[in-house]
Amino acid sequence: MNIQYKLKTVSLAVSLGLMATTSTTLFAEEQNSEIEEVVVKASRLQGSAAAVVEERRNQAFVADILGAEQMSKTGDSDAASALRRVTGLTLVDGKFIYVRGLGERYSSARLNGASIPSPDLTRNVVPLDIFPASIIESLSVQKAFSPSMPASFGGGAIDIRTKTVPKNFTGSIELGVGYDSESSSGYTYDRHGGGIPKALNEAIVHYKGDFSLRNIIVTDKLVDNDNASRAEQATLINNSLLKTLPRDLVMKDESLDPAYNIKGSIGNSFDEDYLGGTIGFLAAVSYDKNQKNTKKTSSVISENLVENCSSVLNTTEDVTNSCYNITKTSDVTTDNKRLSGIFNVGYQVNDLYGNHKLLWSNIYLQDAEDETSVGIIQSPNGSTINTIASNGVAQREHEFTYEERELEIMQFIGEHTFLKLNGLGFDWQYTESEATTEVPTDIEYKFIDSYVDNAYVSSSITGDDNRMVSSYLDLRDNVKSYSGNLTLPVYLTDLEMEFKVGYDFSEKGRYYSTSSFSVNNKTGVSIPVNAGIDSVLGATGYLTDELIDSNSIFVDFNEPSAPDADDYLAGQKIDAGYGSFDIFYKNTWRVSGGIRWEEFKQVSLATSSLIFNGDDLNIFFSEDKIEAGTIREDDFFSSLALTYMGGEDYQIRLSYGETVIHPDLREVVPVAYFDPLTDIRTVGRVGLESSPISHYDFRYEAYGQNGDNYSVGLFYKDIESPIESVLSVGDQDYTLGFVNGEVATVYGIEAEWLYDLSWMQDGFFTSGNITLSDSEVEIDPALAGNLTNTTKRMNGHSQYVVNLQMNYDSANGNHSSSLVYNVFGERILASGISGSDDAYEQPFHSLDLVYTYYPDFNSKVKLKVKNLLDEDQEVTQSDIVVRSKSVGVNVSLSYTYEFE
């Protein structure tokens, strides 16, 4: 039985309770602006820190809050880099947040309480680096589950609260420049056009993806004639298709431009007389451009010779080291451009009958990255031994990649309080959003280089396939959401109570399509490619019309044969309702909790070809295939929190929660892709199961004078059927897959503090946090295949995370500075198999300096120095470095002027 799916743009929404768990303020209150003025004159960070600590203190469940002023103090430019300052959070690949040592699958991100789509090619979670700090009011990390949240909750839930509408006029402009120690020069090229050429698109349909000479002859019914044979005619047709590919991309080694950014915002509010309300707006835009050069090394170790290996990276001189089957050293240059914009309109009216607030918010985010890479590959111990030092031979790869991510969000948010109905509250949200990622240029060239006495001589292409590969990718992720919540406060003599009910419905659609074309040398012999070329970088221009016409060089469509696939589409629906309570007894005891019912439906289907007709997508799937890719689950999820409030000095929290983590959309389809986080070929697996989790939390919080505070917390999590990644090792490369473990546990202790040091020296204070934890996962040996360690730490888990800050605010308010340190313990990047050890990402010691000078009330000059220790990122296996990436020291200077 075949079922036809006709998919138009589908959207998702995860609806959440906004009133209690989301602190979205539609209009900035007057008292907040007054506090801000006092803070500026006294201690900026301590004042803002005290405000967010007070919000955290008032949360019913364990949570951490990070305010805009704190982000400014640490110099973090986006949500991802700012969140690594939060207790127990670590940053991975500059995009993803691990909460309490659990991978990104165990965390979720929302925007103003609503779920949003992901423009990431390989994950369902949102890459947080796409949100610039300039549009963020605060970040909330809730670490204990509450019923108003989606049941898909693991380590924590992150809520990005954007700036809304100001109470009074505000306007600002910022200009900044930057310098990177690794990026004085790099490889650039002139990119033009992009996307699959029209002729190739038409040929895919016409020839059903088979560009072989035989199929062209059969499809076009070619016959011999006086001018050309059938084979010659087919060759001309294939060559004409090949010539439509971009063949003139040539790298240039030149100086890179310094980084720069410009930001601006304006907002105001006005009284209207008709209803006696206030209408306001906020508009903000920012643009950042940054060019960076990075040195990378990637190696596959020779397991049978590990004992003789030295734990150093290969260089050209020591590449004969017997540690490695293969090693690749790359020089990578990225040109990154980011554009963001926000436009909000809000309305507020207060009268004897109630308070009503409405907000219409629009956010646009674009992140475009142009990357070039030159890699030298040597195989000192592989099946074929090629090294510059031994036989004067190495493989060289040139890569050109342009990727553009976009996220568009439109939100309506309402908050209503009806005073005549005993203070009944009603809040709601409706969100439409779309994330897209396009890769119109992804081209790889392969050459064989010859050397004499370690000096480069010439290049050629071998007589086989894939000498050039040109790929194209399109991802679309659409979300719609709507939710509503009713809140009823009840006051008795010794009791203050609040009861809530809410309903959420969400719907999501994603499709992912990729196409790849290879250029194959069918002559069977090597062809020199750099004759007459002044620079080795110019070798990528060898595919001239003359060379194509005079050699057996053909193009082919790299579509995998069944049952393999490289495209997929997926849909998801969540239907949920909840009820909760929050009860205060004599302002000493607080009991909060409730129950949530949630129905989860998801289908992920792999296919070898997606054919688009306008806005419609027509694909045929068998009923068995649909059933295999479908997850249907519904359950009740409970939570309970107890708080003892010891006056103004301290409080003690206990909480319990039940949640579940579902497999990612892409993890349950057998589609192969290269994960940009690991740079490893990754394949999904049909049949992965969801992971139920039980959470236990305890936290003691103490509050002192001058905003001093500290907290100590314990946490424990039981996870059933945890999803783990497993690594297989080939002679030339790695492959990553997924498997369900039997059980896993995560437990630890975390401490946080903010302490005034004015007793030692006026203006100084320290803040920070430390998390110590451990985890263990057990995988059934019968399901583990060749997994080396069936009992181990969970992938991505760090046994320690440390954040330390030494801060200074001058008494006159003109100077402010912070020395900020962050480090995480080693974590498993991928589990080893067949006797190979697990691959560990090594600790990265980050030390940053931020200094701000305020020449007057309206201006500030900020200096940031990132990675003062000039650390590199490294991954080891069997204590041998198999991957490394240079980071460099980054210096930036900015000037901001705020209008009154």
C-alpha cells in the first residue's frame, strides 16, 4: 500500500504558560528606569545582579537568571557565549549549551516562552549563537521541571527574553572594530551565483538522476549519424552539463579585513486619550562582519601501534609518526556576516476593571558564513603510504562552502488581569516562525601533490571518480504555536494561593534536501592540472572547456541507491494540557506543583530524492515505512517543589519531576551527513526509543548585605533508555551512529556566589560558580555491537565546570572591568568501538578581560580581550591528539552613545 503525502509549509508551536514561568514584561516599568539610573551612578553590575537574584529567589522551581547588564559586563556577544557563565552550563562549538553535563538533546530553548524552529542542519535544537546580545533583555535557565513547560525536559530549559517596549524615549548607536591574532591573512575567493544550475535540475528529472552515457543514449534515443556516433553525442551532452557547474573558483592568499560591527536602536511610548492607554514601539538593528583564519588538524590513529605513539600532533616534519593511519592539516578561512533586526509594538491600558497588555513582536536573524579550506592529507600508516617526507606524495583538498541561516519570528503576546473577577489572569501567545538554511555553494577539489626534498613541485588529478564534488543543500523548519493560561489567585488568612490551568498545541514541519554532483576522470590515468599556473591555489581552475573536450571527464549525479538516503522530511505534533498550584503558608512555606498531560506524535521519513513543485512536495511512501519512522506517545508528567523561606536571609528548596526526551528528528532516519560539531560522518537509526527521566533537586540559598548571596545545590537524575552516540573507525575516517542505552544516572553538586570585596578595596567584588558531577550509562552488550566500553560516562558530560569573575566598579561610575575565567572538564565527544578508546574533548581554559569607560552619562567605550591564554581546542583518543583547532586572541573596541 502506498500513501501519498502532499506537504505544504507546516509549522509548529510549543505552547507554554507565560504568566508564572516567563518574565516577559511588555512595557518596561517606571521603577525599573529609576533603578537603572541609580545603578549607573553607583555599581552597575552589582545592582543588576541583585535584580536578577531577586527574580531567581521568587521562582517556584530551581532556576538561574542572567541579565543584560551581566552579559555586557562579561563582553559576551550572543546568547550562547553568555550562557556558559551560568552555573553548570557548558558551551559546545560556540552554539549549543550542555546543562549539568547533559548533551544538547537534553536542553531546549524558547523565545519569550514559545518554541521556535532550528536553522541547524543536523539538530532539532536551536543554535543559540544566532541570537545577538543586543536584542536580549535576560536569559532564564530553569533546571527543575514545572507543569507549564514542555515535557521534553532533561538538563534544563532556556528562555531567551527579548527586549520589548520602553517606557520612555530610548535611542542608541554603537560602532566597533576587532582584531584576531590568527587572522592577519587567509584564503579568499570571489563567490558569484550559487545553487543548482537550471540545466542540471532539468537533467535530473529528464534522465532520472542517471547521467551515464548509456542512459543518455537510451533516454534520448540517440542514433549514429554522419557527424557523430551515439557515444560521441552522449559525451557532448554530458560535457555540456558539466560545464554548467562553477569551475572558476580560485583562492587568493591575501590580508583579511578587521572585524567591525554597527548597532542602532530607537524606541518610545506615547499616551493615547481614547482608552487612556499607552502605545509604544522599539526598533533595533545590528550588523557584524568578521574574517578569521584557523589552523585545524584531524587524524585517525593506528590502534595496533598506539603504545609507540607520542601524544603530539603531526606536522609535516614528523608525519611519519606511527600513531596515525591518516592525518589532515587544514588552513581554514571564514568570512562571517550577521544581520539582526527587531521591531515591537506594544499597547497597555490600566483601569478600574483590570490591566491589559498586548505586544506584537517581529524578529529577523541572518547568519551567512563563507568558508575556504586548504587541506594536506598524508597517510603514514594507512593502506597506502603517502607522506611528503617518505615518498614525496600527499593529497590536497580545496573546499569552498557558503552557508546562509535565517530565522524569522512573529509573535503576538497578551497579558490580562481582571480585577472585578478576583484578579483572574489570562495570558496567551501566538507565534509563527520559519528557519531556513541554504548551502548554494559547497565544492571540494582533490589533487595529488608531488614534492622533492620537501619542496612542492606539481599537482595532478588521479584517474578515478570524485575529483571534484559540488553539493547543494536546502533546509526549512516551520513552527506555529498557540497557548492560553488562566490564573486565579486566592487569599486566605494564612494562605496565599495561585491556581493555573493551560492548554498547548504545537505543530512542526521540516524538510531537508541535498543534491551532489561529482566530476569523474574516466581516462584511467593521472592528468597534470597546474601547467602554467603561478600559484598552487590556482589549480582549482583546471576544468577548462579545452580540458573537458579533450579528455574523458564526465559529471554524475551522486544520488544514493536504495536503501540508502540523503534527504528526509519530518513532522511533529504536541497536544498538551496542565494544571498547577503555588501555595504560600505564612510566608514561611511554599508548595508548588501540578501535572501535565502531553501527547507526542512524530514521523521522520528518509528518501533518496525530493522533487519540489512550487510550494507543494509530492512523495510516495509505503505504509510500512511510515510506521517504522513514527513515534506515538502520551503520558502524564508530574512535578512537586517545596520551599522553606527563612525570612530575608535564606531559603531551602526541594523538588521532584518526571519528564521525557524524544529522539531528534534526524536521529531516527538512516540519512548520512557530516556533523559540523564533530566533523564526523553521522548516520541516523530507525527505532530509537524515547528516554523517560526522573529529577531530584535540592538547593540552599543565602542572602546577605550589599547584594551578597550564595547557593549550594545537589541534583540527581535517573534516565531510562538514554540515547548515546557510538563511533566506528575505518582506515581513512570515522562514522558516528546512535544506540539506546539501558539506564543512566547523572548526579552532582553546584555552588554559586556573589560577594562584595569593598572591605578589601572599594569597588571590587567577585562572582562565580562551580559544578562537580559525574554520570554513568550502561549499554546492553547485545545492542552495543563492537562498542569498547559498555559502561562509561555519558557522551558530552564534564565532571567539572568552573566560572570565576573578578569585577571592579569605580565609585564615580566612570570605570568598570571584569576578569572572566571559564573551564570545563574533559568530555566524551564520541564512544569508541572495536577496542578503540573513547574520543575526549579536552578542557579549554578561557580567560577574558573586559574594560568599560564611561566618559559621560550617555557614552561608553568598551575594550574586550578574549582568550588571553591563547589556548587551542583539542580532542584526544588513547591520550593522543586526534583533532585540534587554533582559536587565537581576539581584541575588540567599541563606542556606544545613548540618546536622551
